[in-house]
Amino acid sequence: MAIREVKFESQDRRMKQVLAALNENGISSIEEANEICEKAGLDPYKTCEETQMICFENAKWAYVVGSAIALKKGCKTAAEAAEAIGIGLQSFCIPGSVADDRKVGIGHGNLAARLLREETECFAFLAGHESFAAAEGAIKIAEMANKVRQKPLRVILNGLGKDAAMIISRINGFTYVQTQFDYFTGELKVVKTKAYSNGPRAKVNCYGADDVREGVAIMWRENVDVSITGNSTNPTRFQHPTAGTYKKERILAGKPYFSVASGGGTGRTLHPDNMAAGPASYGMTDTLGRMHSDAQFAGSSSVPAHVEMMGFLGIGNNPMVGCTVACAVNVALALNK
């Protein structure tokens, strides 16, 4: 494979930090990073592209840089590789940006590492509605994480609306779990379960809740211990209250729960749920995320351009989780050959 020309968005504002991170790990350039990946039989650029087709060039090159750093460090476990990839992602943050301030590159590396460690049992994409971007992240995790874990990681989608959950399941080959919540007893009943494929995707359970109480009950049913919220659709109606209520209940029960907010920042996508925040609709979801999250990212869970506007990479936060896991697993497998 011919070495691709290294060109990406806002290159001039990123190169100083990128080269510093590479040099610190004994790599002279992005071109050399690409060669290191190629020699190991890896193509993180392509892995990124496959995860979210509409991602930007800077995201693809960030994974090349991160994977090369992980290979150079000799990370034999996927969790260590994920943390090293986080160093590469962080180096692409534009200085002084929201992303830089929150250290979201490091945060993404740490989240992927958490999903690759045995103590995490179930990861939930907690959306305001069932989203395609959550599906993109879930697909990569379902395909890759269990190649290196002893105990399989369970991945679920939990969002508002049963019809939407069924459609997303059918399109992506997930398993649709139709539930009914009893508001008198607080009991969650499973009405029916339908798998829309036979492969690894069918292991992803997809739920549609009618409201927050049912959403919390779904989290308990699956014993979710790590989740990431979507950000702009129904933040005040579903995902943030669900994460916050579940967080409180987990603390009272003495059980672990690591909550990630995909983050707000600034934006102009208005819909009724966000009106309170005025034209900077993402301000409200950002504020809500601060109330329950153990880690907060920046920008959209799905829209590459919005994550990039926050000074980070052109790839949605949800697909990014899947891509980091996939690249980390590939590094570990390559180094354990």
C-alpha cells in the first residue's frame, strides 16, 4: 500500500503538538508513524474510515499517530494500547480549545481502556433517541472488544422510543428487546426479543424506553457499569435524567457506575428540549452532563463537524469510542503474534 499524503483539516494549528507527542515516543513524523503501523500490518486510517464513513481526515491521521505510539511503547494489552492511543488523539487537540481544556483525547483513551478491562461488564450508549452514531460505535465494539477479553463485554443501546429502537435494530442487525414498565410495581417486563442477525451484531441489545423510569430500569436489568450519553436530542427529557438517576441509585447500592457525557460545547441545533439554552443549544446538554458525569467529552455524539468545532477531531464521540477500541485491539493482537 502506497503511503498516503499527510493532509488534514487545521493541520497548521495541530502539527506542533502532534510532532511533540511523536518525538517524545521516538517517532520523527506522521509519515514514520504510518510506516510503523504498516509494518505491523495495521491500517488505523482505514479502521477509522470504516467506523464512521463521514469522518474527517484529521481523525484518520490521529488514529495513525495514536496506534504508532502504542506500537512503539510495546503495549501488549489492549487496555494499555488504548491509553497510548489517547496520547495521540490528545496531540491533535487545538491549544486553547474546549477539547484541549477537557483533555478529551486522554479521556477517550481512558474510556476505551475501561471497556477493554475485565471488570467492566456492560457498556451502554444512552441516547435521547436511538441513533445511527451510537450504532456505529456499538458495531465496532461488538466486533472487536471480545477478541481480547476473557469475559465478553456486553454492549447495549438504550434510548427513547420503542419504534425507533426496533428500526435501528433491524437496520443494523442488533437484537431488539421490547420492554414494558409497570408503573405501579416498578417492575420491568420483557415483552419480546428479536435478533435481526446471527453474527456479533446480534449480541448488541437495543432497547426503547417510554420515559426516564423505564430507562433506569433497563440500565439495572443489564447491570450497566459504564455508559456514554448522546448529547442534543432529548437531553432534558431522557438521557441526562436517566444517567443521573441511575448514578444516584448505583451509589446508594454501593455498585460501580462510570458515567461519560459526550459533551456539549457550542452549537445552534434548536429543538424544544434545548430552547431553554437559547441559540447555544449545546450549552444545556453540557450543563446537564456536568451534574452526573465522571468524564465529559466535547461536541456532538454523532456529527463530525461539531466535534471538530470544539478543537478536536472530525468524528462523532460515539463512533470514536468504537474506533479507539478497535485500534487498541489491533495493536495488542499485532504485538502478541
